[in-house]
Amino acid sequence: MGEEKQPPVVKLFFGLLFSDEEILERMEKRIINDYGDIDGKSPIILFDKTTYYVKELGEGILRGFLSIQRLIDMELLPSIKTQTNTLEKLFAHPDGRRRINIDPGYLSLSKVVLATTKDYDHRLYLGKNIYGEVTLHYRGNEKSYQPWEWTYPDYREKSTLDFFNQIREIYKRQIRGKNEIS
């Protein structure tokens, strides 16, 4: 029989899709207010892998990621996703179209997990009507996170993988004193 133990704290991040840089600045301020200081920002890249979000967000959609300095318990992810859904509505156009898409997730030494409201065969129910998807997994022999067959195309981009690998190094330094590195 396995012994139950408290899982390690994890690194919170937000994936952001937007067309308007002004909304990004406002959302960054709100994220800092709600979740704490940002300790990592990815380069902003063009999000051109799908037209799925064009109707809501408009043309010229951009993708960026932010990581939060304060570590969290992974069980908080469903609540954070419901909070970011509320933020999307708060910052929406008067007609209800979103101006920004906010996808929270967490990073551990072994994986990158995204929160989503959509069920699928490779996602697990986390609670509060939220599912989790292991989007990337860390391969020690390659010293990098790697995609799965279901990983979104923008999460396969070199700049995205580089960002998560850099954030992993920050996370390792943060937990080093807690004897949680395997």
C-alpha cells in the first residue's frame, strides 16, 4: 500500500490570448493584484495556428505567458480557473465578446498542466466544473519539456518551450530548500 503525502507546491502561470496590448497591460495589473508578483514573461508571439478565437478577440491575436513568483497548492487550480473566467467577463466588450482569453495552469518539475472547462478523453476532472490537461512533460535526457500528441500547436513552439524551461529553473531554485527536487 502506498503512503499518502502532501504534494509539492507548484508554479502558477497564465497563458494569455489578446489582440489589444492595452488589455494586456490592464490584465497584468489585475493578475499582480490577485495572485502576486510576476517573475517571468514570455516573448509575445503571433497566434496564427487557428482561427478559433478570431470572432471574439479579433484579427492579429497575440500569445503571451506570465508566471507568478508565489508558489501555490495545485488543488487551487480549479478555483483560479473560475476566477479567470470571471475576469474575462469583467473585461469583455459590452456585447459580451471576450477581449482576452486567460488560461491558468501550473508547472511542476515533471509537467505543465492547463485548466480548462472542456472535457476530453485525455483530461481529468479537477472539481468545480474544471478539467486538467497535462500539456507538456519533462524529459530529463532531453533537458526540456516535450509535447504530447494532443498538445496545442502554440505550446509546441520553441519560444514557448524555452519559456517553460526557464520558469522550471526558477521553480527549482524556489523549492531547493524544501528538499522536494527529485
